[in-house]
Amino acid sequence: MAERFYLYDDTENTKTRFVSFMGENTRFDLAITYSDRYYGKLLVLDIQGGNFAIIGQDDLEEEGYLEHVFRLDKEAAEELTDFLAEIV
């Protein structure tokens, strides 16, 4: 077996917030991890859908980004954007 080549192998203390809320038609179950790793952005995991993304203010402003990453319709993506805008 060849020797493993690591690009990085770091351990970091993080803070994770678990939050669940109901939008008009969609339930959101999220794990939001705060870390210094991603230049102030949050690691947002959609527990039910199995999707995740590194989210910052610039990502919230990019049209269609949350719809694509989290596989949401426009209305659900707007609800998620509203929530994330409060914490980013």
C-alpha cells in the first residue's frame, strides 16, 4: 500500500448549533457549525436532506444558490435565507 499523502490533518474546537423550525411548507432541521476554518463562513448541514454548504453573506446574496445546494423550491430557499441572514 502506498503512503498516504495528506493535504491537511487538523483538529479544531468548534461550536455547533442544532436548530429546527417550520417554514410555511418546509421543515428545516439544521446543524450549524461555527469554525475559523472557512474565513468566517458557517458550515450548514441539512440533517433531513443530507445536504451541506459553507455559507457566508455573499452566498446568501447569490441568486439561486440555496435552491441549488439544498435542493429547495424558491419559497423554501427564501425562508432559509431569511433565517441564515439573522446569524451570518
